[in-house]
Amino acid sequence: MRPRAFLRLLLAVALFACGRSAPPPAPMKPPAPGLARFESFSGERAWADLEALSAIGSRVSGSRGLRMARQYIRSELATVGIDGKKVTTRVELEGLEPLRLTHVEATIPGASPQLFALVAPFDSSRFEDIAFVGINDGASGVALLLEFARILSEEPLPYTTRLVFLDGE
């Protein structure tokens, strides 16, 4: 088939397909039993966490802002009875001084010791020219994990869940 004829045929098929009405959507299925607990997810509460973290401002590793964010995360976990522990690691990168990073880790026991981990960074990147706040990169995941913590504190998963909030993503 010649290229022009092929393009005409392709265009005719596309126009025919666009002119047809779509089938009605399938009825919604009820959530799977294991996912029903997440029906109580509150976008408003997660958004409030996002706003609180953004109000802190820049959260570069080692900064006052990062310490404030870490304290915020730990206090929000504590409000639902979850102990957010500080875990310190040391990272050595060629050409740089060793970095001491302090993360927050929380464990929600399940019936099984098998581990399911949810991880999000809470720091923001360092830029010389601007005070980068890092709302999407360093706060939106934290907001989601905090809301998951609220839900899972009331109804844990069948397996142990570990929430890890990373400094120095």
C-alpha cells in the first residue's frame, strides 16, 4: 500500500472511531476487603499536613527547618499513638565531608512480622540562589504517609508496616 493511501485509511478509521459513542461505564465494584479501610482517607487532613510543612519553609539537611519538620512528623505520629523514632545514619560521598542524616521511623505492628515499608523524603534540596521549599518533592509524600498512619493506627494491616521519613533523600 502506498504511504498516502495508508494515511487516508488511517484517518478514515480514526474518524469512524471518534464518531461512535463510547459504551456506558461499568458499574463500580465495591472496594476489596483489604482496601476498605482507606475509604476514611482524608484529603483535607493530608492537605493540612502539606500546608504545615510548607509553612516551615526550606528543609535542607542539617537546617533548623529540617529539625522543625522532623518534630512535626513525630508529633503528628504521637497524636495517633505511634512512636516516631529518630534513626541516624552517616553517608560518605567522594569529595564531600561525611553527612549525618537523621530520619524518622515508625512501626505499626501487624498480625504477621512480614514487613511492608512506605518511604517518603521530608527534606528539600539546597539551591544557592533560592530558598527552595520542596512542597511536591519533600512534603507531599510525607502528608500521604501521615494520613496513612492515622488510618493504620486504628486498623493495622495484616503485616507489619514501617513508615520511613527520609532526611537526605
